[in-house]
Amino acid sequence: MGFTLEFIPADTDLTPWALGVSVLRADAKRPAQVVVPAHALAISTVVVQGQLWQLGRASQRVLMSPQYVQGSATRSQAFEGSADLVCASLMCVASVLPWLNRSSADRYVNQLAQPDSLGPVNLADLPPQPSNSVIASALMAALRSRMAKQTPNDQALAFLATLQQWDGQCLVPQGWHARRWQRACKGQLGITPKLLQRLVRLHQSAQLGLGSPPVSPSAMTTIWSEHALDAGYSDQSHMLRDYRELAGLTPGRAAAGGTGLQALQMGANSLVPPQRTKQRPVTQPACQAPDHREATRRSAAPALPGVTPSPTVARVDGQLSRPRAWSRGTEAIRIRGHEALWQGLLSKPRRA
């Protein structure tokens, strides 16, 4: 991939707001590209050495500033670094931004904020060739000085406590009203509850471990299908769509390792509870599900004298079967109307 990525966990006094610092170093003689998955984090990045470009559509390249802050990302983003690139990113829960800056979280979604949003970092204080631990200590010290001046509000604390225990099985956690949870997600992360649930499912897949796919195509399909069900997806194609849109790579490329899978697993620390085991939902096969129409087709008894039974009107166990949209009185009127119509046509004399 052309990069090496190391993650240094945050100090105890900064948790649970800060996850840690990820240091990215280029190990190639030519520029290489790295994909950052969608996330619900506050990432403060400092370019210590070299240059970093963000790749947009139509091969657009935007040179990043030496220090920038970004909140929640609703899609994957691609970056390209020079051959001597050294950059570090302080990864925090995105809800740290609103109460540190007294502003809405919407301004940080897919946008860059002021460099001092999580505390300024003076690159001049760093040694000429700093190690990863020295860079991480400088970023965490900047955040520590900023957090000492502000205290989190009750809403941020309640949202963070729920987020750490939420398993993503349902759209709204237990104990929260749907509208209140929606306002909390928009106010603390800037994203919708549905997108947050998709991110949790994506990080759950990375936390379970993709493993090495087998060589046999049939065995590969079976393993990916089993993994998709374990991670909470409905099927393999559902997982593939989310990986391409949110992670920027396919599950096969993620299974091969590299910085993409490492970034997914680091993001899982913020959205997936530790040591979480997920039970696969037990669903009844479609062939065994009760079918109202099948029971109707099996009935051979006539509905009423003189009335030909239709596929939607027949007797099942001595009772009339009817579509769900009709009431019992509406169906009785319809059947009596048909019976009267047939009797009127049969009794009408033929013209000579």
C-alpha cells in the first residue's frame, strides 16, 4: 500500500472522549493513496512532514493544510501523500466538537473546521525527526489543554453512555424516544440515526475479522454470506454496497489487509462495544412460511351456488377467505352483488 499505520491509544484522563492517535508514514519512493472510511469521529490531523492531498471527483487534488479538523464523514475519502509523508490524526468521539466549540455538529460533517478546534499543535516544538510516541503526546497535550477549559454538558454525557452500549440491532436504542434519538444524533454527530446504524454495522463487520478468503469460488461465496449475516447484513450484496459506499473498498480488498482494514478496525473502537457477540437472527425459510394464497388455492369447495370461485374468494376451513384490504361486510356485499348479477343474467329471456 505504500504506508505504515500505527495506533497509539489515548491516555486514561482523555478517555472516553479520545480514542488515540494514528500515525501514518509513507514507506515508498513514490506517492501512494490511502482510503479513509466513513466515520463518526472528530479527527484532528497534523502533517508533520511532506504533503497530503485529498482526491476528489474528476481527478481533483486539494492540498491539505498543515493542521485541519474534520467531524463525521458520510462517505469514504481518498488521500494521496508524498513519498516522505508523516502525518498524525487525533481520533475523538465526534460529540466532543459541539461542546468544545459551542456550535452545531452539522458544520463539521464532511467539512473542515478551524485548526484549533481540538487545540493547536505547534510543529516547531517537535524534534526534526520525531517518533510516533512523541507526535502522539503532542496531539494529546493539545486536546488536554482545550478540554480543561470546557466541561461536557449532560446531553453529551447521556448520548456517549448510550452509544457505548448500543449494539445497532434496532434503529432506536432502548430507553430513547425516536424523535429524541434523532435530535441527539444530529446534535452530537451531525448525522442521521440510519447512517449511524450503517456505520455500526460496518465496524461490526471489521471487528469480527474478515479473514483470508479461500481460493475456491464456491467456498468464498459461502464464507462471505456467513460473515454478512453475522455482521447484521441481510445478505452478501447488502454488505458489498455498504463497503463500497462507506469504506471505499470491497470486502475482498479489506480482507487482504493494509491501511483500509486498519482504519476500519480503529473506527470500530468508537462505535462497537468491546467484546460484543452478535447472535444471528433466526428466520423461518420462505418455503415454510404460512401462505394465505396457497391455502386459498388448495380449497376445492365452491364459494356460493351459481358463483364461480375466484382465486381471491374461496372457502378455507368452512370460512370465506378475503383480501386483507377488504372488510368482512364489504366482501359479503360484493359476493351478493355477483350472485344477483348471475341470477339476473340466467333468468333474462333470450331474444329470438
